[in-house]
Amino acid sequence: MSEEKQAVLTAIQDTTGNPAPLGLLGFGMTTVLLNLANAGIISLGSMIMAMGIFYGGIAQVIAGIEEWKKKNTFGATAFTSYGSFWLTLVALIFFGKWGWIGGQDTGGMVAYLILWGIFTLVMYIGTLKLNKALQFVFFTLFVLFFLLAAGDATGSKVIHTIAGYEGIICGLSAIYTGLAQVLNEVYGKIVWPVGPVK
């Protein structure tokens, strides 16, 4: 060994938990509940708004920050963005009601939903290198945003109802994917399959 000062490399083992199930469950459960309302099965009330702020919103942002710490750019971007989506959606609903600022017109909401749809389409392309379960979640979410945009643009209750049922499927797929990751990790084997990783 050289007498010169040697650089000592210390490998730090990551012992933190997987934040993805939290993000997926926060997204999935809130999405199911909102789309039960879109489908006309339940009313759009305080329960959905509370879920949008605390579980769909804040919990997903926390999951995104945790993914960033794990150097997962995709997870950090996805969870922080969709957590912020829920927070902005609740703000859009309440800011007008509280008189803080005028309510958003239909054109603005259509633009909002289309932009989220485009973002989701690009994120879906990212999932093509990940497992089949995540691919399904992001593809159905992409479809959901464009159905909601079409429903708002046309004023069609039928399209909105279809979007509601499609959104329930999307949310349930996210719940399945999140719970599968929990169970597979706890049992150390595939309990609920999520499909192969490319």
C-alpha cells in the first residue's frame, strides 16, 4: 500500500423502508373515493376533500420526498406531483367557495386536466421499464384525465360517469400495487404478483 493518504470509501447501506406503497395507497384510495362521486354512487363531500388534502395530498408528497432520498427520480416526481395534484384540486374547489379568488371557468379546468393527462402519458412511458402493475395504473390514469377533460369540455354527464367508473378501476389498481409491495416484502416472496420488471 502507498504511504500517501488513501481515500476511504464508506458504503452506507440503505436501511430505510420502501415509500412507494404509501404513495400508491394515498393515490389509490383517494382516487377511488373521488370517482365514486364522479360515477354518481356517493356525493362529493367533506370526506373526499379531507382525503384529498391529507392522504392523497400530504402523504403522497411525503412519499415523494422519501423517494428522492432513495435516489428514485421517477418515484419522487410521481408522488410529489400527484400529491400536489390533489392539493391543487381541493384548492380549486374551495378557493372560489371561500371567496378568496374567482372560481375557475370550464376552459381553465379542461386545460388543467389535459396538462395532467400529458404529464401522466410521459410518466406512463417511464413505467414501460418497470412492472406491469405500474404500467396499468399509469395508463388508466392517463385515460382518466382525458375522459374528465372531455366530460368538462362537452358538459356530458355520460362521459363524466364513464370517467368515474374508469377512475375506480385506476384507483383499485394502485391500491392493489401498493398492498402487493407490502405483502411481498413482509413475506419475502411473491404473494400478489405485479408483473416482471424489464
